[in-house]
Amino acid sequence: MNAETIKKASAVYFTLLKEKVIDENSEHFQAYFDPEIRQTVLLLADESGTYIIEAPKRIQLVVQPTGSVFATNFTHMKDKHRQVETKKHFHLISIVIMSFLASIDRNQAAKVRTKREGISYYALERQVNDLMKNWDSILKGNPRFGDEERIDMKEVVTVWKYMEVDTDDYGMKKGNRRTRIGLIASSMRLLETEGLVVILDRDDIPKVIPRNELFERIEYLYHDYDRYEMFKKLMEIEEDEHAENSSN
């Protein structure tokens, strides 16, 4: 490994660290696929607890869930994203984001539709509300629902249930993150700040459109995590199905 290789690899890695994504139009994208440079970049990523996603037209840098020098705990996330007020809201925001991901991570038709039309905040609110009602029904028959997955279902459902429901003339214009639509907006802004979605029609009927970067993360990263697949399955579980599983 010579000095020139290290210099070029460092340029690629630190550009990724700053920009998160390098596309095919960047000189660093072309440089990355030199075998020696790629090996050095992957080494830098591994040593710092980060991960490179290689897609046909982009490479992305993401932080590993554990062991990264760039990992952020809840306090750091709260400092960076002021809309995350408490751990209860953090957990609920995680459910909202996962519900959004599950809705686009179904089949090719869903992918094409959401890339073209997006999902409105109001449709996502209804989707999350249906999910919470389903979980609430399951909890009545099985108070320990969620224990195995290490999720406080009762707390999440309760926080959502008693959040204010926005009226048509209130909604996004007030930007109140303590309402359901406000929480949806906060959740989607987290994805927007990471360059994974585009938010349109902010002052009318806001909707979120996933970017290719998000689909690439789902395909090349999230599908490798058991917890993501577990969460996705929870988004789809029905009360009758859970009752049958619990009785076995």
C-alpha cells in the first residue's frame, strides 16, 4: 500500500464522511473502484465502525449500530434533532419511520408507486393509527406483547392514543410536533436531513417521496439486519395471527 493509494483512499473516505453519498458523476466514485483504493477505504470504514453501501450508481457511508467512533446515543440525537423530546417520542418516531419503510419495502409495484406519487402525511398518519389500534387490541389479550422484541408496546400505544389529532386548518402550518401530524413531520424530517427522502407541498398537503438512496439502503443494508425484518413483520402482524401464535 503506497502513499498515493492512501491519499486517494482517504480523499474518498472523508468525502463520504462529509457528504454521506458519492454518485457516479464524482471523481471519487471512479477512484473508489480501483481495487487497492477500495480495499483501503473498506479498511478505514471497518476500523471506524462505518459501513460502505455499494450500489450501481452510488456509494453510501452509514454508521454501524455498535462499535462506531461516530455512533450517536440518544442524548446526541436529541441535541442534533430538537424534535426528539423524550425517549417515548424517540420510540414512537422509530415506529413511524419503520411503518413508512415497511409500506415501501413490499414489492416492485409499491416501490414504483411511492417513487412516483409519494405518501402523504395524512395517509401515513392513518397507517400508523391502524397499526396502533391493532397493537392495542393484541395487548388486551396479551399484555406481554412486545416483550420478546424488547419493545414497550403499551407505552408506545398509549403515547400515540392520547396525542392530539390535527384538524385540517391546523396540521402542518403550526408545526406542532406534539400532535400526530406534527410527529409524522418530525419523523420524516429526520429522513430528509439524511438525504433519504424529499418532502413536497409543505404548506398544502405535505407528502414524502423516497429517494433512490433510501431504496439502496433497504436493499443493500437493512435486509441484512434481523431486527429490521422483525420490525417489518410487526408492522404486518394481525390480531388473529398473534393470538394463534401465542397459544402455541
